[in-house]
Amino acid sequence: MGQLIVDADVMARARFGTSQLTETLAGLKILLAPRVLPWHRPWRDTHVDALRARLADDPVGAALLRHAFGVTWTADFFTVPPAAPNLGLDEELEYLESLDDPRIRADLEFTSGPLPPELSATGLAAVAAGLLRWTWEQTIRDEWDRRLRVLRADVVSRTARLSTEGWSGALENLAPGVRWLANGRLQANAHPYPPRDVRGSDLMFIAAHTQGSSVSWHLPDRYALVYPVTGALAADPAPLPDALVRLLGANRARILARLGTPRSTSALTAETSLPLGSVGGHLRVLLDAGLLERRRSGREVLYWRSATGEALVEASEAQEPPPA
């Protein structure tokens, strides 16, 4: 759907939140995608071979995934929004696991057309849930705490803007194609689908490490708009070069090391667990030293390493002894 028709009651109840199922599905789609955003690539490269091996031993699961993701549509059984923010994965999977095979096949046919013989098997809901649990356990669970800090920083930032700027401010730069329109309409994406009247329903905005925005629903009265979080996929940071730490101090070195891709102050605060004021102070020092560039994106400012900053990090890394 391209637009959501809302009213004051819907928006008064709407809230920002996180979802383990949404994050897991986004990760699965990144692993299956032929092309991904640059900041998703290292995480994908780490895990994609394991998924391929998993699917090589599961022809039913492989067929299910081939037919679950269309160009602009994902099979509905995969995208049901949570009943509340911040639920555990098992709680969110209860609805999917309750679906029968005809419902799963109907969703797949709607998404991709006629189905292959493999999908005449029984227990398709369990197969789908198993793929999601595997993705969570093998690729996301160990780094969930770090991911959650980034997601919550975005949620806090959006909620703060909502209180001071209203929905037009909170939704600004949420995702390409998303914006607040006049007369009770919310542009959800650029796809030419008919508007959906969601008055009387619940609406949630879910931050996730996803490649773009999407709308999901559980009829008759639960909707969600999933949007890409500001910040790269969480990953274990590489050890900091001793020379860089001696020159800048540990905290400034940590911040400079993370700014190989643009990040906001709130994202850095979440990723480093440093106080917001401390992060801001370190950014000012690094910026004044010529080690960073910055630009405004909506009402946020993004920082990244300048050419001088890149040269400093590379030179520091070159001085490190090779691992034993």
C-alpha cells in the first residue's frame, strides 16, 4: 500500500518500538539479496555461506524462501507485526506457527505465482518458523544487545522529535518515500498500491536493520511501518591500534574507528555506551583536528572520517604487529 489513511486517534496511540522477529526477517532478506547496502555487506559475507549450507539440506525451506519474497511484496505470514513492542522471538512466532498449510500456500502463491512440488509438503509453518529461528540463533542473537542499543537510540530520538515537532518532524527522513501528508494521510512508500484506511487500528513504527521501509499488518486492526535504523549493522569492533589509543585516548580512538561509515551522535552513543555529552565533546575535538567530516541529514548531523582521519587510522593499523 502506498498511503495509510489515519486519524487523530490512530496517531495518538501510535508508538515507536523494536521487534526481534522484524529484525530477524530483515536479516534473512539481506542474506538472500543479490545486492546489499555497503554497511550491510560485512555482516552478510560473514553468514551467507552458512545459510546456503542450511538450505542445501532443506529443499522445502529453500523452495519456501524462493517464493516468499517478491519484488515489492513479502508473503504475509512472514510479516505479521507484533502485538506489542519488544516481545521475544518465540512470542512473536506463535501466530505463524498456528497457521495451516493452505494459508501458507495461499500467501506464497499470491506473492510469486504457481508453486513447485516441494511446497505440497505438510508442516510449512514449522518450516518457516524454523528458518527464522535458525537466522536468529546463528546470525543475530549473539549481537542482539549491541543491535538493540542502536535501535533504541533511534526510537528515543524519534520519540523526542515527536514531542517537540509532531508527526511531520518525527517521520522526516524516516525512509525514502515516507512522509506525513495533509488531510490525515501517511505516505508509507513509493509503490503504486491503493491507499489503506487504517482508522480505528493500532499502528507501530518498528526500527530495524533493513534495506528499506515496508508495511505489515494483522487484520483487522494491527499495522506496522518498518523503517531502516540510522547506523550500520552491529558487529564486534576490531581491536584498536595501540598507537591510535596513545595518540587520541581510548574513547576518541573508539569513536574515530567507528566512523568509517556515517553515523549520528545518537547512534555513536548507543554503540559505545558513552554519555551523549561525552560523545559530542569527542566529536568536536576530532572535527577541530580535521579528522572528521560532517553534514546535516534532516535534523540530525552525520559524522565520518575525513581523508586525514582515514590516513591516521590506516597508519596506526600498519604499525600493529601481525597476529601470532
